[in-house]
Amino acid sequence: MSRLRLLLLIFVANSFLLHAQTSEYIQVHASAHELMVGFLGWEHKHPEVMPADKRLALPIPELDMYASSGVLTYHGDDADNNAMFVRNLLHGSKETKANLPRPSLRDLADMFPELASQWSLIASDPRATIVSFTYRTWDHCKVQNDAIDQIRTHPGRLRIRIIEVQLHR
């Protein structure tokens, strides 16, 4: 295959992948270290949200949901409860406001270069957004991963964007 043809194929494939991730599902790959550094950086920039004697815990899996306005409406760190919450969205459950010290959707985007590069697209399409932090290979995360996979077949109908942060060691 000629070099030009190969470059064109790579460009088309990358364009397709970027398009596939920008509509309703965005996948981010990050190490556990990158996640921790991102959250610690957020804590450092926003000392008012956490008591000085307390640190933000990051058990995995975690799930956050933001309303289209950007307000955090749900936070959970239990795979079974998170799965139930996600599946209930398919049945029209009501959003509530979660009053927890968590990063805004914009702050989350800034933590991950893959997500930050897509911020203008995210901001131009306000919709409720689920952010799932998971290890795809851990049995402990399976029930949450299965629920995310199930709702991925209906995001347009629900007007929900899914951002899945797939962690690796």
C-alpha cells in the first residue's frame, strides 16, 4: 500500500473514531494515577469544597450524572446502586440535585486531555451527561459496565451523553 493511501486511511479512520465519540458516547482512557492526579489538582484549586482534614476518596467504580445545566444530580460509588440508577433512567426516573463536593463537568474535562480537546463540542450540545469511572476488566465493575452498555443503545432517545473513563493501571 502506498504511503499516501495509508495516510489517507489513517485520517479517515481517525475522523470516524472522533465522530463516533463526539455525539452521545465519549470514551477516555486514563491510568489510575492520572485520575488521582486530576482529582488532587481539582481539590488544590478548590479548597473550599473539602474540609482541610479530609481528602476526596475515589473508589472505583464511580458514576456521576450532570443535568444539561451542568449541575451534579447524582453521585455513586457502589456498582449495584449505580447500575440501578442508570437502568431507572430508561424508565423516566426524576433527577435530583446531589449536594456533594465533586468537580463540575468542565473541571472533569480539564482533567483528561482526550476530553478537554472535545470541550467545545460538549459545551455546544448541552444535555444530561453520565460520567462513568470504571475498569472494564474488573468483575467488581461489571454490573455498572453492563448498565452503561444497556443505556448506550438509547442515549439519543434519552438525550443523555455518556462519558466513560476506562481506567488502566
